[in-house]
Amino acid sequence: MIISSNLAAQSAANDLSKTSSALANSLAKLSSGSRIVNAYDDAAGVAISMRFDSKIDRANAAKDNVANAMSYTQTQDAYLKRIAKTLNRMSELAMLSLDGTKSDADRTLYDNEFTQLKSYIGDVASKEFNGVSLFSSANVTSVIDSEGTSFNMSPIDLGGSTYTAVTGGSISTTGSATTALNDIRSAITQLAGDRATIGSYQSRLNMANDQLAATIESFGSASSLIKDVDVARESTEYSRQNILNQATTAMLAQANNLPQSVMRLLPQ
């Protein structure tokens, strides 16, 4: 029996270190909910899940962009609905002004309302959405997917010649009323086209939003399979390591007591 080197105790101590490390690792997984606590748990999984998580974050940001672009187009269309009502009323006033039984004094009264409606269209042309003009001659560009794809929305320009012809018109005479009526009809046609364009943008944005939602869901599921811990399986592993740890601790205590038995061999 050798007392200078307690090999049994050293072996038990090594086993205890291993089981303690495994127990701590299992506990960390259960407490964090993640299968990968340290990079060495699954080096490839760490790299893949990081790429997936990055794509999910970009998709969420793009989803916000799509929501803002949708709000932008909805605001545009809300104003254009009011412009449509305004143009309809202006065409009605122009028709009334063309009545041969009306005097120029009567037409002047119609023209007063006509002028106020023109002013309203001019005011709408200067409206903004979060500091971005709603009705300028410039494109509005947004990024609508996680890969940075740009989506350009052509301008709805209320400062264009079709609309300015209306805002520069008058119905104070039959001649000017005739010209104004023709200009208003052209503006109504243009407005219908502009609203159809906005509708097409909204349809595309809805599709982009659905695609982003599917991307977030699918990549979230893939990332979960890599990272998330299987609680039932890990709980079993934790219990196993806990039992081994207790048993190894007991064996280490017994191994440390072995040298004491040498004392029985010594003479009293």
C-alpha cells in the first residue's frame, strides 16, 4: 500500500472535475434555454445561427420599412380622395357657370367658391409625411427585403401641368368656364391614374410584407432547431450528471480515507 501517491483519490478527483463541468454546462443550458452556451458546444451551429439571426433582424427592419411605405401611400390616397371630391365640385360649378341664363355676376359668385377649391388643391400639393413630400416630382425609394432590394415609387405630382391648369383656371365667364371644365376633366383622368398607381404600390407592399413574415417565421424556426435546448433531453442529462457527481464525490471521500488504513499496519 502506497501513501505518497493516492492514485485512487487522483482518479476520483479527475472524474469529479469532469462531472462537475458537465453538470454546470447542463444547468447553464437549462437556465438559458439555449443548446449552445459556449462556442465549442457546436462551432458550426454558432456560425449558422448567427447568420440566421442576422437575416431575421434585417427582415424585421425591412418589415418596418414596408409598414412606413404603406402608411405613406395610404396618406397619399387619403388626400387624393379629397382632391377627387374637390374636382367633382369644381366641375359642377363650371357646368353651372356655363348656364346661359346666368349673368356674369352670378358666375362671379360661383367663381368665389371655385377659387377656394383651387386654393385647397394647392395646399394639399405641399403636404409632407415625416418630412418627405407626398406630392413632389421626386421618386420615393424604400428597401423591402432582408437582402436590401430597393422599391421605387414614382411621384404623384400635384404640381404637374395637368393639375396646375386647374388651379390656374377661372369660371367667371363662359369662355373661361369651358376651358376650366376641360382642364378639370383631364385632371380627373390623371387623378384616377394616380390612385390606380398608388393601389399597385400597396399591392406590392402587401406582398413584400407577407414574404418578410414568412422569412422571419422560417428562419426563426431554423435558428430555433439549432440553438434552443431540448428541455426533456437536457433534464435527463442533468439528472444523470447530478447522480454521477454525487457518486464521484462520495468515492473521492472514500479514496482520501484509504491512506488512514496504513496506520493499522504500524506497531503501536
